[in-house]
Amino acid sequence: MMFNIGDIIATFFLLGFFILAIVLVVAAVKAAANKNKKLPADEPDLQNRIKALEMRVETLENKQ
């Protein structure tokens, strides 16, 4: 089989294009996954929030 040099260049160009598209999709999915990942709250922050919620519940109960 005889291949033209243009055919070989076009084949590499098309394969490179599809590989680049796949790499970009994987990078976009990883970036979206990292963006949605929440950092765990530290313990003192949680305790402060719980205390604040308890105080709000007490004030609401006292109003009723």
C-alpha cells in the first residue's frame, strides 16, 4: 500500500485533535469535581454553630 505524506499528516492531526478533546473533557470534569468538593468544617466552628442554633431555638420557644 502506498500512503501519501498528506494522508499521514492528516491522520496524525485528526488523532491529535480527538486526543486533545478527550484530555480537555477529563480536565473539565476534574475541575468541576474539585469545585464541588466541600472542605470539612473544623470542630470549634461546628460547636459555635450548634450553640447559636440552640440559642435561636430557645428564643423561639420563649416567644411562643
